[in-house]
Amino acid sequence: MNEEDRPPNRVAPTVSIVGAAIAVLVVGLAAVLLLGGGNSNSHGTPQIEQAITDTAGSGATGMPDYVMSAPEDVRMAYQFAMDHPDIMMWMPCYCGCGQHSGHKSAKNCFIKEGSTATDVQFDEHGASCQMCVGIALDTKKMTAEGRSLQEIRTFIDDEYGDIGPGTDTPLPPA
């Protein structure tokens, strides 16, 4: 059979298209991983802007490198905020972040507003603010003691309320 009598090859174009699509996906993923997270906030410090939903560029817990390389108290505060946003959302922060960062509660010092369990977006602010870390760890300790949300909130307000302006955080339900 000569070449003119052969039927056209219908498999090769399909394989080429699939191969090209895979190549585009791999290159796109590499670009996202290499270029993500280079934005700055008004203080000139790097800030993570994209959601971190897997361990790419982060520690085994799925947290960003800046948390994993931070002191233990900072790591514990982020972990508590990630594990208990339903508690942290009722605790105000008094470092002024409500004014300069738009935070609504101490939760937002660690976890950005709008995050979900499957789409956690971390806020870098808590990694460099000892007051935020202190509020999170006090809340963690009192939660472990079995204290109510109201008791924890009263303690946070009494302990930190005179230091600076608080976030506009609603009182926890009774």
C-alpha cells in the first residue's frame, strides 16, 4: 500500500492536543507557584494575597512559610485561629488593626475575612504583632479551661481594652 492509499491518521492529532493541554497546565501551575505572594501592604512588608489550600510553598500543616519559621507562640496562635475561627471571631483585637487593616475581630489578624474551611487565606499581620498573638493564646488557654465565650471576651476586653482602639467585634451570643 502506498502513502496515498493510507487512511488519514486520526489518533496523532488527539494525542498532540492532549499533550499540549497538559504542557499548558504544568507551565501555568509552575508560574502560579513561583510568582504568587509578592504583593506588599501599606507597611512595605510582604503579604500573602492568594488562598493557601495545599502545602505548596508552606509547611506540612498548610500554613505559609512565614508562620512555620516563626517562634512557637506565633505558630500556636495561627493554629488556634485556623482550628477555632468560630471562637476567635468573637474576640476583639486592640492593636489598632481595625483601623489600619480593616480587621473585624482577632480572627482576622491570622485568617482573612471570607476564608472558608476549604479556602483558608492567611493574614501576615498576626506574625509580627505580639498583642494579636497574646489575645489568641489567652483565648486558647481559656477555651482549654472550658470557659464560656462571654468569660473569655470579658477577660480580653479587661486585659487589653485600655491599650489601643479595638476592632468592631460583636459580643458573643449568650
